[in-house]
Amino acid sequence: MTTEQAAAPPERVLVFAAHPDDIDFGASATIAGWTARGASVSYCIMTDGDAGGFSAEDRPGIAGLRREEQRAAAKIVGVSNVTFLGEPDGYLEATDAVVREVVRRMREVRPDIVVSMHPERAWDRIQKSHPDHLACGEAVTRAVYPAVENPFAYPELEAAGLASFRVPWLWFYGGPAHLENRYVDVTGSEDLKIAAITAHRSQHPDVDRMQERVRAILQENARRARLPEGRSAEAFHVVGINTDETIAGF
């Protein structure tokens, strides 16, 4: 288990999510810390989010509304580059077409860290494991190795000037608790995280309860990380893809 507090920020980060608001629940305080220290962070949201929300009044324009909410939430934590794949909410699958678009974004951004939802179901809190979340994680995992670094995978991307690229690190959020091996101390960024989540107004029938629960989870993560009382943390399952400990090509 590793706890980060003042490690050097990455230069470029690419974050994937199934729906608008997933990133804000899972990783927005960590992202706020990175952008505050100069990192360039980009988001890629896979579905249009049209199956979310609680108000019948929002239904006709829910997809557009959720995109606006996500852009507003991203701005709060210092992110301006937000793209959407537009897959149907509730039907996301790790198809060849989706994996190709994930590879495209990775080759465009060429990040030091890819952040994604987890492909494994979390029985400790099943809400983390919406089928779209699992599909997002699976698509990103298939893309990050071997497709993005294989020049013969999706040769049309290579021909268009998007050269193959080796991703160093893959950080998963929203996965099984027993796999979490990296905690980021986000003390001081709690309000930014809460504000980013709250920006998704169409998704919160009880804002006060949501905010209380989010703060409790951050504090529980800090306890698991053995941080001092009163600290907050976000939790990740970090996997080295191309590091000093891995062997290129295997």
C-alpha cells in the first residue's frame, strides 16, 4: 500500500468514465491536486448519460444537460479538455469500435497516467459496479495493453499520424476495496470535490445526504491509509504497464 501526499505530479493525464459524474465521485480531488501543480488533465466520457437523473422535466434534453454539467464540474477542478464518445447509457460494451476510440484518445493525449473505472465488480459497494462502469474498465484495459502500443493494431490510426504509444501507469478508481493499493491524501480539496459532484444537479435528489456520504468515504479511505485523524483520501488500484519493473513486449 502506498500513500501519496507530495509526489511530483504527472505531466499529462487522461481520465475515462462511463457517465458524466463518475470521475467526480471517484477521482476529482486527486485531479484537482494535479492540475493545481501544473498537470494537463483530459476527460473522456463514454456514454451520453441519458438514462441518469430523477426529474421527468429534464428527460427531453438530459444528454445535453449532463454534458453541460460535466464541463462545469471539470472546470471546478481545473480541467477544460472534455470529450464524449456518445455511447448509449446502460448499453456500453467493450466493442472493437469503443476500444478503437479509446486507443485514439490515448495516442492523441499520450498520457503519463491513464485513469479509469475498474473492470472488476466490487461487492463491498455494488453501486460502484454499474455494468457501464465495468465495460469502461474493460475497454480501457484492452486498449492500454496491447492495442495502444501496437502499431499493427488499428493501422488506420497509425496511418493518420497517431503513432503507437506505451502507457506507463494505469490507475483504476471505483474498484474492489481489497485491490486498492494507492491512497492520495486530498485533505484541503474536499470542498472542490463536493462542488464538482454537486455540479451534476440532475443526479442528486438529496444533495445534503450525498455530500455527507462523500465526506465520510474520504475519511474512511484516510483511516485505511493510516493517515492522521481528520485527513481525507481517495483510493486507487494502480497497475504498472510500462515501468522499470516491466519487460517491454511481454
